[in-house]
Amino acid sequence: MTLEHRVALPHAVSRLRTERLARSAKPFLARGGIKGERCPGCRLVPSHCVCGVCPMVPTRAGVCLLMADIEPLKPSNTGWLIADVVPDTFAFGWARTEVHPDLLTLLADPQWQPYVVFPGEFVAPERVVTQVPAPEPAVGSADLAVDGAVAKRPLFILLDATWPEARKMFRKSPYIARFPVLSLAPEQISRYQLRRSRRDDHFCTSEVASLCLDLAGDAHAAQVLDAYLVVFTHHYLQSKHQLPPDRSGEAHQRLRQLTASD
């Protein structure tokens, strides 16, 4: 997908960013970032643009991002990468006192089975799940609906915020309280380098989405999103240190291999 297409057809996070900027009284300046022109398609400086390698992969699952106020404005935000890769990505700004009507419509859409992705240790045990129904359940499987229909498509609700903000969003969003909570127990350690958490078991939004996609049977999309995050992180950090990106390096090679047949 070319840069021109990215600008002409903005995805959900890009649209949310535009809406948020329109409400801003003053320009948003990314902390510690390089000031000046940024690519509208990937938010990086033009010399480090990754729009030419931006992948999109068909998926069974969808992703719904509930984003804290300034998350769409941050160049380091990885929810943007999810929207690049997963066609059915939805993004809404979160506010304690109101909820976007389109979000309520999405959550009520019968094609989707929403899952709130959140640590199970903070949730009543009866609400916690650790697996997602298989895409093609066998006859007699518990994953079949009562009328014998194939299980609904999973819609992963990700709280895109800092950990303190995410906990507040989880507690004060009654419209998601009726949905099961998907608790992830990954064995890997986060490789995210742009905004480090103090805990190694805290993952960035893109990493969480990759784990969810894998659980939903979208293993290829999960691998592509993971590889795309590595490429984006490399370009972001190289631009921060005013060094050229290595477009023939291991990160780019892995992404090209994964998307060669897409």
C-alpha cells in the first residue's frame, strides 16, 4: 500500500488522531521526539518512513481500541500498527462521562463476540477466559452456538493507555462489564523499546494484539504484526538518534518473508 493510498484512505486510528487534533487548543509535541515534518501515513520523519512496507493481512478476528486521550497523538503509539495490519480495527477515544454511539453499535453487532483483554488477577474468576473458540469448530463442539452456527468472530477490546490509565478505564466503563475477560499468560518477555514499562510482563498494545490474533487462529497475521512492530521500532529509534535505518537488515528481511505471498 503506497503512501498516497494511506493518506487517501485513513484507518480508524488515523481518523481518531485527526479528530483529536481538531479539538486541540495547541499543537501536540511528542516528548523527546525530533521536531519538524512527519509522514502522515506512519508518523515517522520522512527519511525513516515505513509506509512502503506497511502490510495488511486478512483476519478472522477484529480489534477494538479504546484509547486514552492523547494516545492517538503519540508517534510511538503501537495501536496505529494494529490498524495498519488488521483490516477490522476500530478505534474510539475513551472518556469517563460519555461513550461514542458507534462503539455501542459495534459491541452489539451479532457477528462479533467481544473479549476485554485484561489481566485476570484483577477480575472475578467466573468472568475470566484464557482461550478463544476455534474458527471452525467440529460438530458437537462446545464452541458451537445453541442453534449449531459457527462461533462468532472474536473482537478483542484493548485498552490503549498507560497501566494506571488502563485500570481506571476498565473500572469505569460499564458497557464492557458484561463481556468475558481474556487473560493472557505469555511466556515471552516484551521487546518493546519505545516506552518501557517498569515490569517485563507488561506488553505494548501491538504485542498484546499479536498474542490475541494467535489465540484466534490468525497465526500468520500475528507473526506479521510482530515483525512490523520490530521494523517500526528500529526506524523510530534510528530516527531518534539521527541514524539511517537498515532496510536490508534482519527485521526487514523477516517482514518481507512473511508478506511475500500476501
